[in-house]
Amino acid sequence: RKEVEQDPGPFNVPEGATVAFNCTYSNSASQSFFWYRQDCRKEPKLLMSVYSSGNEDGRFTAQLNRASQYISLLIRDSKLSDSATYLCVADNYGQNFVFGPGTRLSVLP
Amino acid sequence: EAQVTQNPRYLITVTGKKLTVTCSQNMNHEYMSWYRQDPGLGLRQIYYSMNVEVTDKGDVPEGYKVSRKEKRNFPLILESPSPNQTSLYFCASSSPSGRNYEQYFGPGTRLTVT
């Protein structure tokens, strides 16, 4: 079983739609969680950190459920520019970054 | 400009010919790491370094070596490359920041071993 699992997609959604991605992690020692965005085999870039209390950054909302060991990302009002692969990451105090395989999103006009 | 640089960006080589991929960061980060990315498998950690002269194996270290003689540099060495090391390689660096450790990635090195 992979340490971090994601639905690979692709998710094809129309512009303006709301889309949600889930991610599960198996290492209960994981302390920090992130969502990264990766465009077409370019380097991953941090989208947002995920805090226990949940956090929001514009159209993006991240949630963490430690009891169930899953992380979610909600994108509201999808834009064409949101098309990318979204990578979920679980980390243990900077010593063990584990990436999920990524979920591919295509926002269609 | 804060950045992580990798060289070369593209490399085609033959089986058994030693090669080094360089990685350098200008952010004074303690932590550096190498990943490979393959279709369907995502990013997998090869080696990481918590600081100068401190390195440790990641999930897929076989066939690779690293060194950390200076804080800014973390080269990846393939002593005898094989075709199964054909992949997209990323170097990353980070430093503790509050509760989280954001990683900054280099632009990637696309390696083909024939």
C-alpha cells in the first residue's frame, strides 16, 4: 500500500465548476501536509499548506482530518489556468516528504 | 532571486558512463533532497540531506550517490547508469518555517540512458 494515495483522475470539469480532491496517508507520524501543483512535467510548486483547523486561500480550501488520515482540496469557480496535476504531500518534521501520485485536473471552456 | 538550479537540464547518455547532476540553492536552506518522477509512480525520494555532511537514503537510493560538502550544493552521482534510471529528476531544498517545511524545486533534469 502506498503511503500517500490519490485518485489519479483525470477530472474534466467545466469552467466555473467546484471540484474536490481527496488524499489519504498511511503514516500516522506525519505532521505536516501540503498541496503542490505541477504543470506538464515542470517542477512542482507549493499551492498551500494544510493546517488542522482548515485553511483557505482565495478559491482554494484545504482540510485535514487526522482521525481518518485524509486531506482534501476544494477548488471553487474553476479557471482554465487551474488545469494541472495536484500533488498531495505528507511530511514528518521535514525528514520524510512523501508525495502522492497526483490527480490530474482539466478545466474545459 | 531565490532559486534552485540544476544542470544539465537534459542529458542522453549510455549505460555505464558515470555522470553527475548538479544542484545548487541560494536560500541558505539546511535540507536538500533528490527525487525521480516516473509516469504512474509520482515523485519518489532518492536521497536527502539534513545539513552539511549529513545524508540519508530515501525510498529508491539504489544506483545513486550523493554528497553534501557545502550547504548550497547537493550533487547526484550515477556511477554506472542503467536504462531503468531514465527518468525526470528534481532537486529540492527547504528550511523550517513555522510549522511547515515548504520545499522549493529545481526545474528538473530529464535523463535518458540508452
